[in-house]
Amino acid sequence: MQIDFTNVPKHYAARTHEKMQDVLMDPKGVGPAIHYYMIRGGVEQKNTTVWEPGTISGEYIKTYGHYHVGELSENYFIAYGEGVALLQKLAETETGELIADEVEEFQAIQVKTGDNVFMPLKFGHLVANTGKTYLVTIDDSPVDFEDRDPSSFPGHADYELVRKMRGFAYYVVEDEDGNPALRRNPLYKKINNIELGGLRVLE
């Protein structure tokens, strides 16, 4: 058996609280040192992500969120736990430039063990852990191990627009009864074609 172990040291990555402060509803909120962990294998071996459970100032622990660069879609399999996936497609100018604060389509999808979620072309996406256990997913996104910083910001993904807007159009939060809900991100000027997936929006 011939196996190339060259990239093994690059497989593991973790997203720290410090990095996640860019996109939190409350950047000063107290959270775990590490929000989630990734084992990055690419298309051949898939990528596994594990979220810690819990909330930060009422917002569920989530991935940073990103938009794909180029013609790239992605499939997520929910291996364990429950959560909410957020998908959003930004409006574009006549020249195809993305408008950071205007969402053309927004969708929230509640997910649980055994579910599959398809992330279409041009849709930014993130997943929040709304359960009381780890959330574990497996996805087929490609990985470029020659990136300048492969462990945290893979080259196939654009994080800058998410950082600029301090997250997605809605935050996934815990309501007064302990159930997941949404809270609008006030930095977005316009959100069209909204599908809330049965979640209510808190004022």
C-alpha cells in the first residue's frame, strides 16, 4: 500500500475564540478557547468538523462562514448532533461584484444526525451547533495544502466579506425557552427571499 503522508501535519486545524470574535454577535462575549476543530482531508478523504456545544452571549457556537471562490458547490453530512445551517447569496453589481450588505437569498435549515445539506454555487454558508452535545459534520470541499495558511483559511474559500459584515444576515441564538431562533444582523441593509426554516426572529 502506497500512502503519501506529506500533508498529515496540515490535516488538523482549530478555530480559536480570538479568530471567531470577528463574526460574533457579541465580540466581547465569553466563549471556549476553541470553538470548533477540523480534520481536513479534501475530496479524497473528506473533511470532518467538530463543534463545541454552548452559547456566547446567547449566540450558538458556529463556524466562521465563507463564500466559495469559483464554480464550487459543497455537500455536508450531519454525522452527529443537531444544528442550524445558514445559506446566503449576495446581490451583485452589473459587473458581477458582490454587494456585501445586500442578500439576494437567505435560508435557514434545521439539521440533525443523518441529514444532508447541499451548499449551492455562490451561496455563503455556516453551521451553528444548537444541541447539547458535539455537532459533527463531514463535507467534500476540496483542500489546497499549499495555501499560505492552510490550517485556518483555505484558498478555496473567501472569508473577508463575512468578516466585513461581522457574520451572516442573521445570528442563530437561543430564545427564552432554550430553543434556537434568529436575530437579524443590523449591518445588512437589505435581505430578500427569506426562508427561515421554522425559526422565529427575535427583536
